[in-house]
Amino acid sequence: MEPMRPTVWGIMAALFLLTATACTITTEDPGYVPPPPLPALEQLEQAPLADSGDFSQGQDVISFITEDRNVVCSLTSARGEHIDLPYEQNSFSDSANNKLATVPVAHCELAVYVKPAAEDVKDDCAGTGLGYLGGTALLTPETASYGECRSGVTQMEAAYGPKGSKSGPLTQLPVLAEGQNIERNGLRCSAYNGGVACGNVSAGVAFFVSRGSYELISKAPETGVPGAVGPSKSA
């Protein structure tokens, strides 16, 4: 008996079946609502850690800038009010400050930012009560704060603000991509939700900053449960 030979139509039918079963057609669900972003402490706890070596600035400092070039942060150290930042002048290494305790901190600056709420103003600016501006956030192992006394713009505002130069050392920093998380000495920072959260997860202390809002978070002393010091402040 002569063996059966595949016909042209048979081959085409087989190819059609193979193509149909190998392809997956997806359609958008018009009713789909994306989940809300995680609270800051949950984001810091759950997001996978990136390799901190990719963000090292030497001298045990980790620095990054966000993709939208609105926030720059460093996981670094402070002696009193003197913070070791690689992209601006500071007195951290002055011998006169060696007597001060060295503590790990996270420090962020913004190019576009909101004003601090009255209850978050923590300094009278040498008794004047003037010059406490937003655009910076500081985390220590126990506290989070927003704003500072200064008479000018932040480094980020000078580089990437509305009248920024788009030049200088900040332009050379590595980008921490949305959703990434880095850690140094028990403090973490994560770029997410259009801004940056930094916190001490074990202590329940954190801040979140973005161009349109900020939030300070601490552990409620009476319950021991992390909670916001106040609602998110926005413009």
C-alpha cells in the first residue's frame, strides 16, 4: 500500500492550528482599577533591595536621584546638625565636630516641593521665626522631619528647579528606579509613588516626599502601632 502523503490543505490546517494555539490575545479590562500604592513603611519593608554598591559615593555614603530628577537622597551620617553630603559643602569632617556622636541618617532634597505645615516647623531660625523652608527631609533612627532654616534654594532646586542650571554634581548621580529599595545602617529609601520614602522599619519611623506632598510617619507611643503623625500635606 502506498504511504499517505500530506496534502497542501492538510499542511495549512496544521499550521493554522499551531498558530492559533500558540498565540494569546489579551484585551484591556475597562473596569480594572490598579491597587493603591503601599503605605511608606510597607513599601520599605517589602520592596526588594537593590545593590547598594551601584550607588556608593565613597566614604560610606549612598546617594541617588529619582528618574524625574525631582528628588536627590543620601543614606549617610551626621554629627549634630552637620550632614556628610557628597554634593554640597558641609562641616561633617571638621575636627571640631569629632566630639559629636556620629549617627546614620537619610537626607533628601527636592527641586519642586510644598511648604511645611505649621505643626512641622521645628526651628525658630535663630530666634527670627523666619526662613524655615520646605524642600528637605531628614530621617534619623528615631525621628523624621521636613524642612529647615535656610536663606536660599536647595541644591536640587538650583539644578533641576524651574530656573535650574541642569548642571553640577547632582547630574552625575545614579538613578534609583521606581520601586527600587536601598539600605544602609538600618535605614532604607525607596523610590515609589512619584516620590521617595525613607524610614527605619524596625522603629516605625519614616517620611515620604514628592513634588506635591509630604508625610511624616512615627510609631504611636500608646499603641506601638505605626501611624501617620498627620495627614499627607500637599500644596
